[in-house]
Amino acid sequence: MGQLSLVVTCTDRKVERPDAALCARNLPEGSVKQRSDNWQERLRGATAHGGPSLHSLSDLYRGDHWTRSRRLVTTASAAGYQAELWVASAGLGLQQVEPEVHKAPVYAATFSTRHADAVATSTEENARWWGHLQARTGRVTLQELGRRGPVLMVLSEVYAGAMEEELLALGEQGGEALLIGGVREIPGVHRVRSDAGLSHAVGGTLTSLNARMASAWLEHAGDHALTSPEAQKAWNAWSAATTKPVQYNREPMSDDDVITFIRRETAKVPDISRTRLLRALRDSGRACEQSRFASLYKRTMGER
């Protein structure tokens, strides 16, 4: 079937703890551009030193999401593609994972605005940071990958928001583009929303749900083109029959229980949105009214 570019997000978990200089929380105050320039200077300085502190991108990240993301290459190969894995990183831009010619230092940077190592404070600032990072550090853009062949993207809400300009450009130029997850519909890009109701079928943790859904899409598409009507029909039939129906006889929770849940899940997935977090809570068979959850979420995250 030819080449397929697989684009996944990086992970908060790394092979080891980063140096303080490569934690976004320690960047000096300033404009997004000033902070981005400072960050990239620190990256270049750490890279220039070389040695054992540098890691191949395949070894840099840890966790279930990264394990499943790397397995996407095998799944795509079994479907007949020559797959290349790319990682979208708030610290490094868009980089090819293999061949392992690019090495990077351990770092801590994320688009999750409530995380201690957030690179910015809003979706708009995240987008500007991504633009500066791509201009000087990123290897390619999404639209450049789209000119090479089909692109399958596994993006969380916050990363899709930061990369929206490139997503729009990718959709405008045509070609086959599939987005698993994301934040909204993009003209010219076929989007499959993250569906926690499929977690019982694809297995794994909430962190790796989108990557596992991407594997399931490739498996059900068979020998059809990535976003062909046949592939979409096969997915729709399987997902409709498989999605676990929403249960409304949920177990009530006390405020303390909800706060404990929020702390635990945001520690696992720092960039998870409030909406998706409430969905995960309800999918687990527990109950919390939306406005009450929003109030407890604000109180809990405000403590950090």
C-alpha cells in the first residue's frame, strides 16, 4: 500500500529524571517566543555535550501509550504499509523516531496548561510555541508528511489544539489523513473521536486508548485504503457493535472520593481534559453531576 506516516504524542514518563535546566517550569518569564528561544538554546547546549545523557527517541519515553504507539508500526506493516513513526513533542517538535539517528536529552515539557512543566498558559499560546518550535527544531510538518502519503495521527486534545494550524493545512491539501482523538473536526481529515466505551475491547489503560483504537482501525481496514469508504464502514460496524453502552445506574461518590479520583488520574495523564476525565469516571460505573465535578476539579487542580 506504500508509505504511511504514524504521528503520536510524546509521554510525560521518560527513561530518567531530567536536569532542572530542561524542565519547562524553570524557564524565565517572557513572551512565548522568548521562552521558546531560551528552551531551544538549552536543548542545543545539552545536545552538544553528548555522552550518555542523550537517548534515542525510541528509548527516551516510557509507559503504556508509548509501548502501544511503537507497536503501531508492526500493525501497519501487517496491513501492507511501509510505516514510519513520528513523535509530536512539546519539547522537540515533530521528530522521526526511527531510524535512530536523532538523539535527545531527557526533558519535561507539555502542552497541558495545568501541569507544572506547561510550556504556555492557553491553547493559543501552545499554538504559538509549537510554531516557533517547528520553525527551528522540528524535522517536518504534517502537511509535508501528507505529501509523502497517508498520515495516521494519534493526538490528545491539547496536542491537537497546539497543532491545529498544521492539521488545517494538512486537510486543505487533500490526500488521506486519519485523526484518532483530537479536539474537533478538521475539514479534509477523517476524525475518529476517542471512545472510552471501546476500552473493554481494546484493553490497556486510558493513557493508551487512542493508540489502541488506531491499531484496531488498521486491523479492521484490512487491505483497503486508510480512509476509504470500505475502511470507514468496517470501523463503524465494529465500533457500533462493540462500544459499551453508557450505564446510568452509577455508584454515587463523596467529594473526597471524586478529588482522589481526579488526583490519581491527572497524575497518570497530566494533559487529560476535564471533560474526558468526567467521561472516564462515569465509564467506570461511578456518578458525579457535571457542575459538581467541575467545581471539585477546579478546587483540586487549583491546589497544585
